[in-house]
Amino acid sequence: MKEIYDIAVVPGDGIGPEVSKAAVRVLTEALGSTAVLRFAEYPAGAELFQRTGDSFPAATFEACRSADAILHGAAGLPGVVHPDGTEAGLDFTLGLRSKLDLYANVRPIKLWPGVTSPLRGREVGDIDYVIVRENSEGLYAARGSGVFLRGEVAMDPLVQTRKGIERIVRFAFELARTRGGAPADGRRRVTCCDKANVLRSYALFREIFSEVARGYPDVEAEYALVDAMTLHLVRQPSHYDVIVTENMFGDIISDLGAATVGGMGMAPSAELGDGNGFFQASHGSAPDISGKGIANPYGTVLAGAMMLDWLGRRHGDRRLLDAARRIELAVHDALAQRNALSGDIGGTMGSADITGILCANLAPAA
Ligand code: ATP
Ligand code: MG
């Protein structure tokens, strides 16, 4: 346990500053006057690039690397690109991912009471599962190493390694043992989502998944092909507990999952390595609504709660674990009463008012 935790806040672009401000306010309030978290802001992203020509300053990286955790708003603006054509801001998120080896992207998909889902009323039961997306290899790791022949042929390598698969699968099984939620039938379950019938890289993923699963006899292991998975996540999402999958598949099914629980504004995301944690909402910078004060802050606030939970477990600090639970309860109450809904989830309330209600809902610390 530490006395004080240093949190590097990178507000970033578009609605990033609005939603990160909301999260910092709720986290500060949840931990009371004890100043357990020390927040410091660092610049990165497309807007910074426009002003200074640098979208990811070395000082920001150093601050992120040495902080206890990183809280991010969002990065990137349409059309703001580096001379080599890559999006400004993407170098920040991808750079942190690779330099800090944040190999596990954890994306909880939870339907909160009071939130409208396109699946509601269809007897789908509780939606409360977690997608564990491999974040360091797979198809997206090919970035820049593919082949492109004069507009005629393109090819991107899909590389998966034993080391990469083993560590992400083990991460998923450990999470199934420790996470709070439970699938409808109350069992601990990890689903391997792949395309093992067509591609060798996914066959290796499945083979190693089976090996690792033997070490977790208390957790059920099952398999689903990614195409069937998209059907299952619509038809019977309550079946799922933890889903582990390759990088690109994880990207795709987590947007599908978010759509079933109220959209991108409701979906938090954590990118974890053995030493660092990077927390943000799953959505992007949403420039169409930035500066209007109407962004949905729930995704980033929930990412903040994930950050406290992660720090609390790492450092055996009950204050942080307790604050994480109380933030989740405050979110639950605000949504269940349907009196703190932003435009994207069927309401009319602005970010600051929602944040105020969340703070007012916080139960006192234990
Ligand atoms: P990225 O490329 O970073 O994934 P994107 O192009 O997928 O970004 P987002 O910025 O995630 O796009 O958002 C898509 C649209 O969803 C936005 O234009 C906005 O209208 C809506 N949206 C996203 N996040 C929020 C939010 N927090 N609150 C309200 N609306 C949102
Ligand atoms: Mg997107």
C-alpha cells in the first residue's frame, strides 16, 4: 500500500478534456479529502500537434511511464495527420501500448439498469461480461509491415506467438476467478473466440488456450468461432463471463458489445501490462459534439473506477477498492433512476450535471 498514488492525466482531443475532467472530479470526491490520488495533467494528441508539431512529447511519455496509472480522455482529430500520413494522437495511444507492453485490453460490457439497449425486452437477461482483447500482436501488429503493390495487391501478416497467447489466456482465466460479475448460471467461464477452422494462427491460439485451461479446472472453458460469436452476443449475451480473443477480433466484438449496452459512451477500457495501466473510455474524441458540454461521461468515469480497482488489488489498498465499489454504486443509482442521462442514451443532461449527480450519489467511505 502506498500513501499517495500518482495519476498521469492526459485529457487529449475533442471531448477528451470534458470526460477526463468528469472522471477526475468523481474519483477525487470518492476518495474524500484524504488526497490519496495526486493528479497531474500532461499534453498529447492532435490538437497539441497542430500547435507544436509534436503529438507525443517525451516528457509526457516519461510521466506516464513513471506514474502509478494513466487516465486518458481521447486522442485524434479528423484530418490531423503526421507528414507520413499517420493520425496524430494515434502515436500516443499505440506508443504507450507498445513501449509499456500493455498486452491486455480489458473491455467490460455491462447493461446498467435504466439504459436503453436494442436488446431490451427480448428476454436476453443480464448483460455483464468482459472482453479480453490481445493488444500486442495479431493482425494489427502488422501495421506498416504489410505489402502493397501499386494498388494491385495488399497483404498484412497475422502473427501470433506462444508467449503472447499464453499470457493473454492466463490473464483471462485469472480475471474469471477474481472479477465481480457472474454469468446468468453463476459459473466461471472463459470463452475462446477465434477462427481456428480457417487460419493457423487462430488454431495455435485455440491449442494454447486448451493447454492453459487445464490449469484452471474451476473455470469452464469453451470455444466459439468469431462469426458465430457475433450472433451469440446478440441472442444470448447473458451466457458470457470472460471472452478472450485476438487483437482485431477483440476490436470488432467490443464495438458490437458496446452497442448492446447503450453505445460507446457507456463502455470503459483498460490496457494493462505487468507494470502499467492505461484507462480510458472505449470511444474516440467525438469532435462533432466537443465543446458543447454534452458528452456522456460514464465510460470515462467507469474507466476511473477500473483504475482504482486495479490499483487497489495491486497494492492491497482497501481505500481504493472501496472507492471503486462506491463509484459503481453511484453510477448504478444515477442510471436506474433515469435522472442523469446524456443525449446519446436517451436523456438531455450535460456532462457537468451528470458528474454532479454522481458525486452526490457517492456513499461515504467505509
Ligand atoms: P476512434 O477512431 O477514436 O475510434 P470513432 O471515429 O470511432 O473514433 P468516436 O469518436 O468514438 O468515433 O465516436 C463516434 C460518434 O459517437 C461521435 O461522433 C459521437 O457522436 C458519438 N459519441 C462517442 N462518444 C460519445 C460520448 N462520450 N458521448 C456522446 N456521444 C459520443
Ligand atoms: Mg472507433
